[in-house]
Amino acid sequence: MTGTNLKVKFIKVVDGDTIKVEHQGETTNLRILSLDTEESYYGGNKPVTPWGKEAKNEAIKFFKNEQQVLIEFPGKESEDICWKKYRGNYGRPLVYVYRESDQKDFQEHMIANGYSPYFSKYGYASFEENHSRYQTAEITAQINNIGVWNQIEVNGSELRNYAQLSVWWNLRAAVIDQYRLKKVNQGIYNTRLDYDTLLEKANQEEEAAIFTELRTLKRVGGKHGMISIGSIEKPFLIFIPNIDEEKGQKIVNLAINRYISTDLDHPRQSYCYIKGKLKMYNGTPEIILLHEEQLFD
């Protein structure tokens, strides 16, 4: 394995793409990277499906009799840094998971057997060897016309349009791939991965270039605009003054027409770069947009 990895105590399967483990005396749910199984119970924004319940059952069979699992973070930092750095929008650690007994790749197994597409909404797998295996696994499932790729057989009707979803996810993943190439030498900060650094810069009201997702836009204070990146664990705001004035309207137009996906029928690339001054607002870091040139690919 390429990333930082360790063994943790396996507690139970929560869903087809989530398991509960114990680490250093604390239990936590792990969000498994590269998977997006259908729901087995209510609580998310996806429909509960028969195949979602089968995905959970398959995960239970996969980890049966396992006392521990091997987890791999999508980075090579120390264990302590990885636990803090690699977390999803709701605070769950983001990892790849393998059986401890034989190191079998859970992600590859679920994708190849049609329980999940190769989920790339937040980027392709961080390591090329994982990406290659998961892409091959997805093609295998598509060739065999099984699982999520045959909605009529497994769910009785098309409950999720994976062809449409995949086009949007791959657009986002391509933008993230470009960022991964740029970030090394250009001093670009990621609002999720470099959150602590951005907090420091916001407290000092420093200028910075960031890479972020634009999730939602709403009017605040009557005349201003606020864009959220969608993370509860690591909130970050983009503030647009006076959106009814010409400068503000140009920024809003660009954000809506190029970046923010209003629904699945109107997908956008979601991610962009922003340059500007950082500051703190009610305990949350934010960047202020004063002209449209601050927002770019």
C-alpha cells in the first residue's frame, strides 16, 4: 500500500460504504473512499433501494469473522495528521479498507461485483495503482451488466441514473486531477486538506489562493451573497458584497453558470480557484470576492 496504513478493530458494517471501527479506545464510522453504494436505510439524500440493502449484506459477508481491518489513508503523512486531515463533510475519516486476514481490497470487490460504481465525485483514487484497479473493476461490472448497471434487475426500475452521474463525477474528477498537478509548486491551498493553515491565514487576514468546491449560493443580509463549500466539519465561506450591483452580479453569474450545480440535470464542474484576502467571520474562515477575476479555473 502507498498511503499511511494501520490496523484497527472492526466493530460492524454500517452500510455498504461505511463501517464502524475502534481506534485508540474510541469508536468512529469510516467513510470508505471510491465507493457510493445505494442506501439500505433512510437518512441520506439518496433513495433506499433493494440493491442498497444487498450491498450492506455483501459488506457484512466480506468482513465476517474479521477482528481487525487494515485501513489506508489517501496520503503519506503521519498517522496523527492523517486522522485529522482526511475527513469528509460530516467529519468521518476517509480511508481505503482491506481485510486484515488476506489484505483483499474491499473497494475493488464491491465495484467489480456491481454493488457500487467507481465513485469519483471527490476525485479519482489518490494512488495510481488504486485508480487503475477500480477503473478496471467498474468496466468489468459494466461488461457483465450487473448490479447498479442493471437497475431493472436489481431494483425493479431505474432509481439512480449512473450514466448521468458518472459524466458529472468524471468532470469533477478531471478538475481535481488538474489541481493535484498544480498544487505542488504554486502555493495553492485546499479548503478541506489545508484547513488549519487557512484558519491561521484568516486570523492574520492574509491573501491566499485556494482550491475549493462551490456548493450553494444564498442571499444574506438583504443585499449580499454567500457561497458555502458544503462541509460541516470544515466550514468555509465565500462572501460577495452587494450582489444587486453590477460587480456583484457578474460574480454571481459566473458562479452559477460555470461552477455551482443546481441539480443533476444542470451539472457544473463544481470546483474552482479563488484569490483574495482571508478573514474570520463568526469563527469561520471566509474569502471576499470583489470582482469576477478572483474566480477562475
